[in-house]
Amino acid sequence: MLDNVAMSRVPPVTVPPAGLRPAGGAVTRFLRTPFTRRSWAEFGYATAALPLGIAGFVFVVASLYVGVLLAITFFGLPLIAASSYGARGLGAVNRGAARRLLGLRVAAPARFVPKPGFLGWIQSGLRDAVAWRARAYLLLKLPTGILSFCTAVTFRLGSLIYIFSPLLWKVDPSSCTEGHGQVHPCGAINYGSFYFDTWPKILLLTAQGLVLWWLAPWIVRAVLQLDQLLIRGLLGPVSLSERVQDLEETRAHAVDDAAARLRRIERDLHDGTQAQLVALAMKLGMAKEKLGTAGQDLDIDRARELIDTAHLSAKEAITELRDLARGIHPPVLDTGLEPALATLAARSTVPVELVVDLPQRPSPAIETIAYYCAAELLTNVAKHSHARHATLEAVHVEGLLRVRVTDDGTGGARADRDDGHASGLAGLADRLRTVDGQLTISSPRGGPTVVTAELPSHA
């Protein structure tokens, strides 16, 4: 009853249509884009892609070439097997650079476990699928690195040359000779026979540079999508054995999480509710003695005091039991996931835009996990992101329930583990994996942060 009353007091959450969102925020974000940490991090990754691509390409070609040449001797096959370590290492370097600069989170593949003996080690190295996929990535990294480097340098640095072309033209108005011996100042830049030799033309060149400057981050970001696809496809875990290992780890995490929850509930019951009930029984027993002693003067005031204290203890015990029950299953979910998410959005200290599209209700277990994911993500936004606005989405997509939280904060969200224990985003990832779901995080430095939880609609 009290929970229903509390629900009725929650103000409704209004979702503005996409077409009615204020345009000022989008314009401001567009103008700020070239100066954000994310755009500079992507520029740094694009420029570093060329040396990384050259290093990886040279390593793969040289190691395979020398290994094949020496295959007729004893050293060829061991050399190729040993180069698997280098391929894995360079793949890890590229994966780490994408994680730090692009916010791309790709799980590391299974570690190399060779068979016993020297011949077993050679055989394992030659058959290491992870290393061969890494070699394929390193070979493809060179053309993609050249493309990324040229795009970043051309648009970022080239636009600066255009922007400062008036200064260049003023300092060094180079002389150009056309046909018939005509000589005139043509400036530092020309398009074929078209010379920027007057101030109106120079200002037109500056305007072109400004346009390129603001378009450059988006163009670089689009070009880097190809490299990110290669990283996901070639540097992450994809084999059946790695899938089995992942499921085994998921089961172990689920068992540990369930055991930890049971210990917490047992501790809360023992230290809290049980102690309250014991004190309640003792106070009622003392009141009974005061009221039930025949032939003696009754201490009505003392008995009333004991009964009042027992009544207060009973209410505190009921409150603790309600909190424990709410931790097991939130009562707000009794009316469905959509009103539960509306309550979370209304209670958030950061303004939250709610988008819900659930044509059918998920199973209770999925609803509970989705609710706790949304609650944890909104809590992280309020505590760590320094965001001014957030969006909470819960939509049904091809048999999946997708819960996504986006904020305009400072970014840098991570799902690491400390001391082998999951907490925060890592705990959410473990909880999702128990129902074969996954957590995807995109949070470059400077933001925005987008955390997506995908889980089946029915457990």
C-alpha cells in the first residue's frame, strides 16, 4: 500500500518527440566537435595508424618470408611458431590503442596454451588461430593506416593552411608567370590555373578552410570505422573454444554472485532484523511480567513504555524486511518495466529523457536485470559523468531487449576489475552474461558516453 502511494506521487516523465528537440544543443555540439578530447584522440589514433601499420606489415612479411626460406632447415618452422607471440603482441598493442584513444572495448582472445614438448609447442604455434587472425589484421592495417593518416593530415592540417592562407599570402606573395609573360602575385595555393591572388579570393579560401576544419572530425571518424571493424573481427575472441571458456567464466561469476547475495541477505537478517525481533520478544516478555503478576502492584507506566518500545522495534523490523525484499525484487516492477524506468528517470538528479518501445513484456527475470542495469547506469551518470543531460532507452529489437544510457559528460567510463572482483560496470557485464547478454561501452575522453546492454527478451 505504501509503495503504491509513493508511486502515485512520482511526477510523470514527458518524452519530447525527436523533431521537437531544441536545435541549439546540436549546433553547440557541432561547433565544439573539432576541439573535444574525442576528436583529438581520434586524430592521434589516425596519425599513429601509419607507423603501426608499417611495423606490423614489415614484421609479418619478414617473419613469414624468412620462415619459409628456412623451412628446409630445422629453424624455419620454429621461427614461424615463435612469430606467433609477436603477432599476438602487436595485435594487443593495436587493440590497446583503440581502447585508450577510441574507447573501443574488444575482449582479449584466449591466451596461448601450447602442447607439451618442443614439437607440441611448434605445432601449437603453427596452428594458433588467434595469431593468424592477428597477422591478417596487421597486413590489412597498412592500407587502412595509410588511408587514416592521409585523411587526418589532409583535412586537419590542410584546413589550417587554408585558414591561415591570408597570412601566408601577405608574407610571401609568390610571383607566377602565365602565358604571354604576364607576372602577378599568386599566393601559396592555386587550383590549376585558378590563382588566389586577390583578397576576396583569399577570404574564400579561408572560408573553405573553416568548413573543412569542422568537417574533419566527422570524416576521420568515418574512415576509422573500417579499422574498428577489422579489430572486432580479427583481434577479438571468436572461436568455439573461447565461447566455451566464456560460458564457463560466466557460470562461475553467476555462482559467486549468488553466493555473495545469499551471504549479504544472511548477514542483514542476522545483524538487523533478527536482532530487532529478539529485542522485541524480550521487551514483550518484560511487559508480560509487569502485567501478569497477580497480587502485586502493577507498574502500568513501565509496561506502557516497554510496549511502546516493542511497537517501535516491530515497525523497524518490518522496514528492514521490506528493504530486503525490495533488494530481491523491486515492487515497482509489478506494474511493468516501462513505469519502473519512468520512476528511475524521474528520481535522477540529472535530467533524463526516456524512450521506451516495448510491444510485449519481457520475462520477470529479464525485467529485473534490465531494471538494475538502468538503475546502475543512471547512478553512474549522476556520480561520475558530470553530465548535464542523459537519455535512457529501452526498446525491443529482433528478440532482444536493448537498454541504452547516453550522457553528454566527460567520458572515460571503464569496466575493469579490481582485485579479481567485479564492481560497477564490470558487475553489470557479469550479470548480463548470466542470461547470455552483453554490455557495450563507448566512452572516449571528452564524451559522450554510450553504454548499451542487450539481453534476450525471455530468459
